[in-house]
Amino acid sequence: LQRRYGNKTSSIRKHLHYCMSKNARLKQTLASKNGEFQKLHLQAADEDQRLESELQKERLRATNAESRTLALEKELHQATQALQLAQSLSHELKSALTRAEYTQ
């Protein structure tokens, strides 16, 4: 029996050893790749957080700019009204002066 199956047993043992060795290398590679994946995942999460923060800042800047624009439009409207009032008063004053000159 030993002579008949000895070579097959040895061959099976060699193949089993090869498979176990390959399995160990694959496990090591998988662990390494998993570590790389975890690192990339954390970097992506950090980048997402950074971009979200930047987006919030840009939204705040846009809101502030819009508020300033509205305030400037209001000031411009008030200045336009003041200018129109001044022009109206200037016209009335000129008319009054002209009437005063004729009455003297």
C-alpha cells in the first residue's frame, strides 16, 4: 500500500502545502489592500468634510453679498429720492427768487 499510494500522498501533501502558502499570501495581500482602502476611505471622508465646509463658507459669502447688495440698493433709492427732492427744492427756490426780483 505504501508503495502504491505513497507518491500520491506526497503529491497531495505538496499541493496542500502550496495551497496553504498561497492562501497565506492572499490573506496578507487582502489585509494590505484593506488597509489601503481604509486609508483612502478616511481621506475621502476628510475631503468631503473640507468641501462641505468650503461650500458652507461660499453660501455664507453669497448670503452676505446679497444682503450688502440689498442694503446698497436701498441706499441708492434713498439717495435718488433725496436728489429728486433737492432738485425740486432748487427749482422752487429759483422760481421764488425770480418772483422776488419781479416784485421789487
